[in-house]
Amino acid sequence: MSALIILAALLASAGQAGTDSVSADAAAAELEAGRYPEAERDYRRIVEAYPQMAEAYTNLGLCYFQQKEYSKAITTFQRGLKLKPDMASAWLFLGISLFDVNKPLEAISALRRYTSLKRDDVQGYTYLGMSLLSLNRYQDAAQELSHARKIDPRNTEVLYHLAECYLHLAQAKGASEKELEAAFQRTVGEIADIDANSVRLHQLKAGFYEADNNSDKAIQELEAAVQDRPKVQGLYYTLGCLYLQKYRYDEALAQFNAELKLDPPYPRTYLQLGHIYTQQHQPETALNFLERATQAEPENGVPWVELGRVYLQMDQNDKAAAAFQRGINLGDKTSSTYLLLSQAYRKMGKLNLAQQAAQKSEEATHERSGKILKQVGEASEKPDSK
């Protein structure tokens, strides 16, 4: 394990007894051998005995990380970094742990610290790119993933996420749309040259067909992918979304439920299941999934808005208003969300608050219209658009 920190020498240099060195050696051997519960036990003892030893927290955090106890890992890495902020590996695994609990904004901060300390490691730039990609910051993500590709040009995961960026950017219909499509196709070709059987090829082809409004071919690609690699996170989810777009609810539910059997499932699966049951007027069932969705995506406002819709269906208007406001606070400041908030306040008899929310809805509509008009004007000035 590249991030392993051997504590024996550190303990010896600190003038500790020989038994401490043996204990540290045993813990390090357990961690390296993958005996994580035993290593956790021994590193907890070391941390208790030497609470100022920053490296011990990093290794204890790795024990939690390897057991997918990410919340404990995050807290432990943070404690070690307070003692010694230049521990590069701690920043890396802190960033990955934050990404794994769907806190991409916090992950970005930790991973930038890591890449400032380790400029030649592919993992840091890859997870940094993936975090930015999850926030739809495609240009920034492409920049970090391009850096990762320079370090490891045959890394198919890097190439896959980079191709995703190119596809999303091309969909924006910018001046360089053709260049971006060419970059997408070129990157797909690189993956095929490295691994012609990569499941990522099916996913990227499906993404391309979906962008080209050919959902039937996209479904074919993903069905082939799940047959080939049934335990890859996100495959069932994406297939479920395609069925959902075609209003094939039973097939969508089957795919989303298959995704939930994975460890871990794609986090937005709970949101989609909640959405389906809301549409089918089964608020109690929807409520269960949407509560899970708010936990699975703690930095995303959309699950809270969907939760608010369910509370409106159940005439729990105070809870609906609180959920809509939470969604707004997390960034979902759309006209429709403010309108829903206004509706909840109106049902509660809070007419002043309802009016304020309705005004916010109008402002959001005008702001969006202004942005669209600006984009249309800019596009009309470009030679390629004529």
C-alpha cells in the first residue's frame, strides 16, 4: 500500500520503549496484509498512548477507509492533519473519503491540498476531476483529468471520465463543439486500444447515443454492459434513467432496485426511486427513499425539493416549507422551487412569506431568461453559427 506509514522508526526516535516499536510493526504488518480490524485495534491503542503522533491518525484512518467506514476515516484524517498539515497521503485519503460520502465540495479542497504537495500522482488529479465532474464543472474537470492523463496515459478510468467531460461540453453546443466531439471520439478510441472489452466503452457509447436522442441504442449498450459487468456501480442506475425517460416505470424500478443491491449503489438511485413513487402517488413509499436520498447526497438540494413535494402531497405543509428552504440553501434556487415554497406558505396561511417566495420565483425566471438571451446573442455572433 503506497500510503502506508511505518511508525516503528518514529516511535524509536521519540525514545519510546521497545514494546512500542513491536506494537507499531505489528499494526503496520496487519494493515499491509489487509487485516484491517486487527490493525484498527492496534492503531487505536497507539493513538491513545501517543495522541500527538499525527502519522498514527493517518494509519488509523486508512483502517477505517479500507472497511468503508468513511465518516470515521474523515474525522481521523482531520485530527492527524491538525497536528501535521503536510501529510500528503492523509489529504489524499481524506479527499477520496469525502468523495465517497458524496461531499464533492469538501473533497475538492482536500484534493487540491494533496496535488499541491504531490504533483506527479495520478490519483489526486483523477479524484479531483471526478469531484468537479460530479458538480457539472466540466471544463475544470477536464483540465484536472488531462493532467492525470499526462501522468498515466493508459489509465482507462482517467480516459473514461475525461471522455465524459468532452461529451458534456460538446452538448453545450459551444463554438468548439466539433472539436470536443472529435476529442470524445479520440479518447474512446484510446480506451478501445488499451482494453477492447472495457465496460466503459459501452457506457460512453450509451452516453453518446443518449446525447443524440437515440435512447433505444443507448439502452442496448447498457444492457450489454450489465450482462458483462453486473457489479459496476451506476450501470443499472443509468439504464433505469433511460427507461424512466420513456415512461417505462416497471423496467425503471427493476433497474434502480438492482442498483440498490450493489455495495455501494450509485447515490442518486434513492432520488429516482422517490421520484417514481411520488409520480405514482405513493407518498409514504416515496418518503422513505427521499429521506435516504438527502443522506446519500448531503450537498445536493434536489432531494430536499423532492422531499418537499411529497410533504405537500401529504398536507404536511410546515415540513414541505422547511424542505424547500433547505433545498434552496443547498443551491436549488430555481423558479419552480421558490414557487413550491410559496405554495407551502400559502397553505400554512403565511401570506407574507408566500408573497416573498413568489417574488423570488419571478426574479429567478427573469434571471434565467436573461442568461438564455445572452447565450443566444453570443452564439449568433459566432461565424460557425451562420
